[in-house]
Amino acid sequence: MKKPKRRMKKFKRRSSTPFHVMLVPTLGCPSNCSYCWSSEEGSPIMSIETIEEVVKWIKNFRDDPVTFTFHGGEPLLAGADFYRKALPLLAEGLSHLKPSFALQTNLWKMTPEIAQILAEYDIPIGSSIDGPKELNDRQRGVGYFEKTMRGYEIARANGLTVRFICTFTSYSVKFKEDIFNFFLKNGLTLKLHPALPSIRSETPEKWALDPKEYGELLIYLLDKYLENIGKIEVMNIDHLCRCVFTHRGSVCTFVDCMDGVFAVGPDGSIYPCYRFVGMPEYVMGNVYDHPSQDDLARSDAWKLMHQFKEYVDRECGECPYINFCRGGCPYNAIAPTGGEIKGVDPHCTAYKMIFGEITDRLNRELSESPGMGMAMPPLQSEPDAGAKPGIMSLMFKRS
């Protein structure tokens, strides 16, 4: 492959994103994944006027640095001209907030023109592949794999970084070894999602991954990662180890996302998260009204998110992992209950399994290290070259 031409970058990405706004240009999507809960046929395309209103809203909403993630549906359906206009509007109109950008796409609509626009802003791309072609297309539809990989090559040729999310379902988890080996062989970073029950679906549990199976999968991937350190990156395991090491969540599933994460739908409606876009009962306001945080706090959706937070504080107070789990994802918790707060994230079982496994292994490694006791070694230290990689290897590597 021809090496992409290097270019000057206008904006730098940052590792910390305290304020996150997800922009959903459309809920439409050309693919038809079996377990999808975030697309909608006939969805309109966001106008540039709505982007202008986003700038007016955000300008005085908060003082924190902001990250914008274009999500969907399929955000590339908005087209090259949309991004050619939207990105400078956001970047220049909110320059005092030092905006950074990301984009989640299946890559089917990626073109050299769009890739060059995104590359000017150094935008990282998230996409989705569920493993080898046959397995992927079994879940995501015939032809998905080839169309996504074609877009992937265009993105890479234009200097864009692409990382894939792999959704494990009740079907694909049976082939976890094949999936891991696919990512390992192809030099791809592995980030996984468990298939979720959908608020929209009439059969929400059909593809959903059982929480215990999810926990077993995470422990399996922990072992495979340790066996292949230096050959692959498993982002979920890195995040989970970091949670244990720092005693606080490092990704949205394990933090209080309320008040710091918002999503804007195609018509400018504001939601607590992109997962709720298109559902009128979860609208908190609209960018055209330039609402303050107090205005949003009066909405039923805002109140529901805070009810979940209060529920976690009350019901999970004795859990040893509460500080870095926070009850998991609110969407996961309310999707199976029709929007009522009746429990925490159903994957709680999985989270306890993997957090317990990491904690036990860390304590065992510390106790077996001569003279170390329970004191953490300096971060600059490295395990002995001849030693079998352990949990501390990941913590030194990623913390």
C-alpha cells in the first residue's frame, strides 16, 4: 500500500474529554445489522443551520474543553459538504473550548474527498467488524465486511486512524477464539461491546449477550491479552485494569455520565446520550432554544438519569467496585424495564467477575513479589524480562 502523504494537522487530540457532545446527523443507515437499536429508516439529515445553533448553544453552556463525536445511524450519509462546513464552524466558533473530534461509522460511504476533510482535523475513526467475514456477515448482513474494509483502506490511505468495535452476541460468543485470532492476525485493535437488548425491538433479547457469558468472555480475553502482550491491544481490558488501578472509571460505562455527556439529534433535540436519540420521551431540550444546564435539568429525561445515579448510591453502596463502576450504563439498566429504574446495568454480573479477577490477580502478584508487600512499585519500573506477564504488566503498560 502506498504510504499516505504527511500533512500539517490543524488540531491535536487530547487524552481527556471532560465534556462530550455526540452529534447525530441522521439515524438513517445503509446497513441492516440484526441486533441494531440505533438506526431509523427515513430519518432526516441534520442541516448546517442546526450546527450553527449547536455553536451558539455550547458557546456559553460550559467552559470545559469539548469533544464532538459524530454518530448515527450512519453519519457519513450527511455527505462531504456537510463536514466541509460543519467542522470549521465548530472548531472556529468554539475555539475557546479547544474542541476535538471523533467519528463512528461503518465506512461504507467513505470517499477520498470525505477522508481528506476529516484528516485535516486529525479525526480518529471508530468502525465495526464482528470478526472474520463469514461470522461478521452472519450478524451484520451479506456484503457488510467487504464494504467496510473498502472504506477502511480509503481512510488509511488518507492518514486516518481507524479502530474497530466488535459486538459479541449470544451467537458469536461461541466463536470467541476465532474472533480474537482474526484481530490478532490482522494487527487490529480489539474493542468489544456486548449485544444489548433494544428498547425499539419486539424481540429485544434475541441477540443479547448473557451477563455471565460476558464476564467469562472478559476473563478469557484477559488471559489471551496477557499471552500476546505487544502483539495486540484489547482496549476493554486496558480500561478495566485502569479502573482497578486508579479506583475510578475511565470510560463512559463506568462514570457518572450525567451532566457531562449530551447528544444532539438531526432536528436539534438534545438527549442524555446518543442511544436515546429519536425517542421523544428522552428529549431534554433543543439547541435552537440555547438551553442552560438548569433548563435541561427540568426535563423528565434529566431527572430520570439522576434517579439512576441516586439508585446506584443507595443500592450499590456496599459494593467494593462502586467507585469505578457506578452501576454501569443507565441505558443498559432502563432498556429492559421500559424506562423505569428497577436495577443497575444487567451486565453487573460480568463487571463483578472481571473486576474481581483483576483485583485478585493484582493482590496475588503483589504478595508474591519479594519485599514488595502491598506497596505499589514505581510506575517507571518494568516486570523482569523473563517473568510471565501478569496484571501489573498491563497496568505499567497502559496507566
